[in-house]
Amino acid sequence: MIVLVTFGASPYATNVGYQPIQPVPYSHEIHAGKLGIDCRYCHTGVETAAGASIPPTQTCIGCHTTVKPNAGTDEYKLGPLEKSYETGLPVEWVRVHDLPDFVYFNHSAHVRRGIGCVSCHGRIDKMTVVHQAKPLSMGWCLKCHRDPAPHVRPLDKITKMDWVPEEEDPETLSALRKNVNASTDCSTCHR
Ligand code: HEC
Ligand code: HEC
Ligand code: HEC
Ligand code: HEC
Ligand code: HEC
């Protein structure tokens, strides 16, 4: 029990707003917002694996061999991406969200039960540069695990950032939310 005394004082729990500079000025506001590209086009692991995964340069180059805004000017921003493509060396994206190693987390377990990206990451589609929107602290995880039902949405709305419960037929929604239980046993998250 002694270890629990330190809970709450952990530095990890105060990372809200953390927003590192990325090596390529990639914008979710442009790609996920304005262009409306689905999250899963790039974060391919999110429904099947523990990790959501960050896309390889290949995923970007499909469009960016032809889409070259501001080419030939000082405003041109795709240089580092092209360099990565030419050399085969991945872009060294800086991690934004990072739980301590003693915590187990799994994306597919959440997404497949109807917890949408926005519940844990905020309005990514409005972020020019990604920042951490939620504390990701143990207290924050447990708050939902104790009562997950109000956070559950239909599986086809998992990536819809502006979804509201009012869009659904109330009976269908409450049927969906019934029987969703999330464990609060220590061993669920500390294995
Ligand atoms: C065209 C590809 C693409 C699309 C579409 C996309 N992302 Fe991303 N995402 C990236 C790349 C590249 C990064 C790494 C650079 C960064 O953090 O901005 C990233 C980073 C992230 C991160 C931070 C990862 C970390 O390091 O912690 C989150 C969270 C995220 N994306 C969520 C989303 C959500 C939610 C959507 C849909 C609304 C989405 N992404 C759509 C390419 C994409
Ligand atoms: C489906 C096509 C598509 C994909 C995939 C795509 N982009 Fe883009 N990207 C665009 C378009 C279109 C624009 C220009 C949007 C605008 O100017 O409004 C753009 C703009 C950009 C810009 C800004 C350029 C500027 O001068 O403002 C950067 C940087 C960029 N993309 C990086 C990436 C990266 C990195 C990836 C992969 C993670 C990626 N893009 C994937 C279509 C795409
Ligand atoms: C229940 C909360 C939760 C939901 C729902 C969620 N994420 Fe995450 N996400 C996290 C946490 C926590 C991390 C940090 C994981 C770690 O450090 O091991 C993370 C990390 C990421 C990363 C960085 C790469 C990785 O896997 O560590 C990306 C990209 C990402 N999330 C995208 C998404 C997308 C896209 C969705 C929706 C389809 C989504 N997430 C739904 C909590 C969530
Ligand atoms: C918004 C609600 C919500 C938040 C926030 C949330 N979870 Fe969950 N979690 C759930 C639900 C719902 C389930 C699925 C229970 C089920 O399968 O019936 C779940 C399941 C899990 C599982 C079980 C996975 C498996 O393999 O069975 C783990 C581990 C987990 N969550 C860890 C975390 C951690 C760690 C955090 C905080 C970083 C977190 N969760 C935050 C709702 C949430
Ligand atoms: C739903 C997931 C979840 C469950 C269940 C859970 N934890 Fe945690 N725990 C976390 C997360 C996430 C962190 C990391 C918090 C942070 O980064 O500040 C954490 C951190 C801790 C820490 C380190 C605190 C610190 O200050 O560094 C201890 C000790 C701990 N948990 C003990 C427990 C015990 C004991 C239980 C059972 C009563 C439990 N946890 C249940 C998610 C969980």
C-alpha cells in the first residue's frame, strides 16, 4: 500500500498540453479536418492492435508526389518528407502520448467496444500540431472504467470527432451501452 501514497504526485499525470515540435510540419487540421481523411487510413493498428501506429513515409508520398504546395519557395515544407522517401530512413516523429512502461494499454480493446478517439485525444481534427488533451493518469483511466457506458458510441462513429449521442436512436444507443463493463482490477493495467 505504501506505493499508492505517491499516486497523484507522479510527473506523468501532468502532461496535458505537451506539444513537441515535429520534424515535418504535418497538420491534422488540414488532413483529418479539412481534407477529411479517416484516422484509420494512417493509424492502421487502432482496431486490431495495442498500438495505433504512426504511418510510414509511403502513406504520405502517395499524395505528395503530385501535391506540392509552395514548391520552389521558402514556404515549401515537404523537403524532409522527400528526403525520407529518397533515403528510406523514416521520419523521426516525436512521441506525444507516452504511458510509463508499467502500464498496459490496448487500442483495439477500447475502439472495438465503442470508445471513440475523441474521448482520449480530444479534437485532433482541429490541431495543427498535436498536443496531449487528457491527463492519461490512473485516476483518469479509472473514472471511465468505473462507468464507461456514457462514453460508448456506435462502432461506425469511432473516428467521427463531432459525433453527439443525439444523432442516434435512443433505444439503439442504450442497447449498445448495456453490458459494457471495464475492469478496475490492478492486474488489468499492471500486468
Ligand atoms: C494522413 C495521415 C494521418 C491521418 C489521416 C491522421 N493522422 Fe494522426 N498522426 C499522423 C502522423 C504522421 C502523426 C505523427 C506526427 C504528429 O504527432 O503530428 C500522427 C500523430 C497522431 C497522434 C499523436 C501520436 C503520439 O505520438 O502520441 C494522435 C493521438 C493521432 N495522430 C490521432 C489521430 C486521429 C484521432 C485522427 C483522425 C481524426 C488522425 N490521427 C488522422 C498521421 C495521420
Ligand atoms: C490524401 C492525400 C494526402 C495524404 C495521404 C497526405 N497529404 Fe499532406 N497534404 C495534402 C493536401 C491536398 C495538402 C494541401 C492542403 C492545403 O494546402 O490546404 C497537404 C498539405 C501538407 C503539408 C503542408 C504543406 C504546406 O506548404 O502547407 C504537409 C507538411 C503535409 N501535407 C505532409 C503530409 C504528411 C507527413 C503525410 C503523411 C503522414 C501527408 N501529408 C499525407 C494531401 C495529402
Ligand atoms: C481509451 C483511450 C484511448 C482511445 C479511445 C484512443 N486512444 Fe490513442 N492513445 C491512448 C493512450 C493512453 C496512448 C499512449 C499509449 C502508450 O503510451 O502506450 C495513445 C496513443 C496513440 C497514438 C500513438 C501511437 C501509439 O499507439 O502509441 C496514436 C497514433 C493514437 N493513440 C491514435 C488513436 C486513434 C486514431 C484513435 C481512435 C481510432 C485512438 N487513438 C483512440 C488512448 C486512447
Ligand atoms: C472513456 C472510457 C475509457 C477510458 C478513458 C479508458 N478506458 Fe480502458 N476500457 C474501457 C472500456 C469500455 C473497456 C472494454 C471493456 C470490455 O471489453 O468490456 C476498457 C478496457 C481496458 C483494458 C482491457 C483490455 C483487454 O485486453 O481486455 C485495459 C488494459 C484498459 N482498458 C486500460 C486502460 C488504461 C491504461 C487507460 C488510461 C490510460 C484506460 N483504459 C482508459 C474504457 C476506457
Ligand atoms: C484502468 C487502468 C488502471 C488500473 C485498473 C489501475 N491502474 Fe495503476 N496506473 C494506471 C496508469 C495509467 C498509471 C500511470 C499514471 C501516470 O502516468 O501518472 C498508473 C500508475 C500506478 C502507480 C504509480 C503511481 C506513481 O505515482 O507513479 C501505482 C503504484 C499504481 N498505478 C497502482 C495501482 C493499483 C494498486 C491498482 C489496483 C487497485 C491500480 N494501479 C489499478 C492505470 C491503472
